[in-house]
Amino acid sequence: MAAGDLEEEQTLGQQLRMMQQAFVASPSRRVILLLAAGLLAVIIAIAVGQIFLNRWYKPFYDTLERRDLPAFLGQFVVFGQIAGVILVLNVIQTWLGQWIKIKLREGLTRDLINEWMKPTRAFRLANAGSLGINPDQRIHEDARHLTDLTAGLGIGLVQSGILLVSFIGVLWSLSAGFVFHFQGYAVAIPGYMVWAAILYAGIASWLSWLVGRPLVKLNGEHYQREAALRFSLMRVNEHIEAVSLSGGEANEKRRIERDLASVLEISRGLMFAMTRLTWVTAGYGWVTVIAPIVIAAPVFFAGNLSFGGLMMAVGAFNQVHASLRWFVDNIEAVADWRATLLRVSAFRSAMLMTDERYENDKRIAYSKPGAASSGGSIVMDDLAITSPSGCVRLADAHVEILPGDRVLITARTDVDKSSFFRAVTGLWPWGRGRLALPPSESMAFIPRAPYFPPGSVAETLIHPAAPDRFPREQLASVLTRLGLDRFVASLDQSLQSQVKPTEAELRLLAIARLGLHKPRWIVVEEVLDTLDPETYQRVVTFFTVETAKAAIINIGRMQPNDTFFKRVLHLENDPGGKTLKRLQPRSLRTHRDG
């Protein structure tokens, strides 16, 4: 299932429930609820102030009608008092609203990071096809955008609802006794202006949704294509040296321009959709300038309202209409919110169901986590690893590796050795057979591209132990044994920005860590294949001295005249093995939202 399919198959209710789970799990939820309660109180106070302001219209405009200058000037004092209170409340509302946005973002982003960083989940998500594309954007940009929109739209909706309830009563009382006289007939319409406001705003909302609904899908597609373009730019920047050496600039330019063309295409679609929506929203905006006066005019000309009463009715109508047309004014933001909710909810759903990937496919039977295998050894029985590219297996049906063994696992160039390495690490459990492993804390793995966290040379060597775990003399000793003498004088310098090691030196640093932590089981993925003969012999000597009691399993090539590895195992393709082809999620088989 593609990410787009997952997004489309989730209903709005499922998406909201997914976000509710994230909110309930957030440690910020109590603070958010307290802020929301305070914000609600402020919004209610503002609504009360708006009612007083609306009542002020009648005496103010009546003084104009009477040309009573002292009373007219006195109304400015009343206005200043009311407006001053509302201004203070508006500032408090803004502060609370911005604080809620920050706490919402904190809660959602932390939840996504926690789910993403659960053991092996990020790796499996990255190998889940399009479901795991651009997690950085989903966690960073989409989460920020979703929380900003949610807070802004939610506050606006609550405020509109409270103002609607507050001013419907005012508007109803102003038009309660109005009677239409037409050709000798008298027609009484209680609350005439209320019904007029509801009808007027209802038509506007319906037309806005009808015209603006395509924006939901267009916004979602736009975010996806923007992410693809950004990923292409990042990929070229990360591999710019290899691109330049191979003369691949023209080819990469074509790829980037293709992604750019895709973004521009969807941007044009958004442009036309927003233009069509503007005809509705802007058109109703202009009509609204005169609509309340036209609607209230029959009451005024019938003599049931003074000029001040007319302006009070117009003000109340505008408040009711503004509340009712909240959807019209925010249709674009609602569509944007809906599209962003789709992306964040689908991403969180994908993370939760990652562990169920290929649920119908067989898995390797691992020993229980933390339990030592029988006899203190690694045991492999009928081991085969299944991946989207095929299936590989050990040629030997039964393999047992004992402490202190030196084992080389080799294969032809067309055999996927990485899948075997991932299976031994526990990252890739799909396949068949049995794999019994020692406790994870006694094992160390060196992938082809070793990981080094940001920090000094000393910190990367000691990782993941505490910074003061090993004395400086011991750090210097393991570095010197591997020919990394230049690093000894730079232990406190930043590895990435100051020392700037080569790729070969990074691999040697990963091996140097083994001399400090002294694991009992070491699994190496093709790192030794990249070393020159002199460095290779230095590493073999290091293993012999520093990790003499450890079992060392090297997945790679046979080195000429090598006598270090006493035992050789072979990986081979399994033509009869099953191939993983698609994702089969269990928890999200849903119907499309109508």
C-alpha cells in the first residue's frame, strides 16, 4: 500500500482518533487544557465586551441624529472604556493562543519522535516503501503546520460560536415584532433578521465548500511534491563530490527539473482552485458591505427602529453573519488543515503498523530477547532471509559459532549480503529458520557506514558509554594501535567539523571502539574489504590483542593469504524462496470517506 493510498483510505474520524491518541499520550496535555480553559474564559469576556460595544452604537448614533454635541463627546469616553477593556483581553487572547500553539507543537512533535525512535522502527519504516518517505518533513514541517492551523482554526471557531450565541438574542429582539405589509396582507416573521443572516451565511458556506473542496486533495499533493523536490536537492548536495567526479551534473539537473516541474504543475492547479474560490469569498465580502443595511431597511422605514437602533441592528447582524460565515472565511485554511492532518495522521499510523509489515510472511524464530543461546553460542538452523529483492540462505543447514571463533561469511557479488547482516542484528526478521543470539549487550555490530554521533573524538570513541568511562591513556592506546596517531592530539576537538576524518579513518574509529568496550561477539559488514593490505594486517593484529576472547564474524570477501579467519561459510541465493512484494497492514483496512 502506498502512502497516498493510506492517506485516502483513512476517514476523517480515524484521523481525528489518531490525533486524539497522540494528545492523550502527550505529557503537555494538562498544560494545554489549562491554557484552553483560560482562553475560553477570555473569549467569553471579549464576547460580553462586544455586546456592550454593540449597545453603545444606539446612543452614539442617536446623539448624531439629535445633533447633541455634549452627549456625542460623552459617548467617546464610554467607547474608550469599553474598547480599552477589549484591547487588554485581545492581547491576553493572543498570548494564550500563541502559547497553545507552542505546547501543541511540542506535544505532537515529541509524540512523533517517540514513535519514530522506538527500537528498529525508524529503520523498518525507511524500508516500508513510500510510507516512510521524508519522515523529517512530517515530524518538523507538517507537525508545526498542523498545530498552528488547529490552534488558529479552533480558537476562531470557538470565538465565532460564542459571538453567535451572544448576538442572536440581540438581533432577534431588534426584529422580533416586524410585520411585512404586502397588498393588504400582514406577514409577521419573528426574528426576521436572524433568519436572514442564517440564510445568507448558509448559502455562502455551501458555495464555498462546493468550490473549495478540491483544495484538500491539491494541498496534500502539493506537500508531497514539495518534499520530493527538497529530497532531490538534499540528495545531490550530500553526494556532490561523486556527482562531480562522474560528470553527472546534467543528469541530476534533469531529475531536479523534473521534480520542479511536478511542483509547478500542482501549484498551477492550486492557483486556479484558489482563483475560483476567490470569486465566491470576495463576491460575498463585497455584498456584505450593504447586505445588513438592505435587510434591516424594512424595519427602519416601517418606523420600528431609530437611526441608532438601525446601526445597532447592523452591528449585531455583522457579528452574527461573521460567526456564521466563519467557514467561508476559512475554507482555504480548513482545506490546508485537512490535507496536513491527512499527512501527519497517515505517518503516525504507518509508524504504529510498521511492526506488522508483511504480517502474512514467515519470520525468523529468534531466541527470547536477552536470553543467552544454548551453550553460549550463536546458532543458525535452516536460516533464510526474505527481502523485496529475493531470498538468500546459508549453504549450511546448521551453524554454531562459539566464543573466540573467527568466521568469514562470503558470497558471490549477486547475493544480497546486507540482508543477512540485518537479520543477525535483529533489524530484519523476515525469512525462515531459527536464529539464537547472545544477549544484545554482549554484541557489537559494524555496518558498512558506521554511525558516529556529533561530538568530540573522545565522545565518539566512548559512545554509547558515559564520557568519563575510559581514561585518556586507554583512548590514545587503541588509536595508536590502528595507526590513528593524528587523532590522539585531537581528542577534545569536534570529529566532524575540526578533525574531518576520511571514510577509511571512520571505519578504523569504529573498530577502535571495540578495543574499549570489548564485546564478546562482533559482527562486521564488509568494512574489512575496503582496507588496504597493510591496514588490514594492522586491524587483524588489533583484533588478536584487544578482542582475543571475542567471536568475530566478518561478512565480506576472502583476503589473499589470510589466516585470521579459520572458518568460512557461504551465502547463496534461494531461487525457491519467497520474495516480499507488498505491504499488508492489518489495522487500517478502511472504507473511503464519502
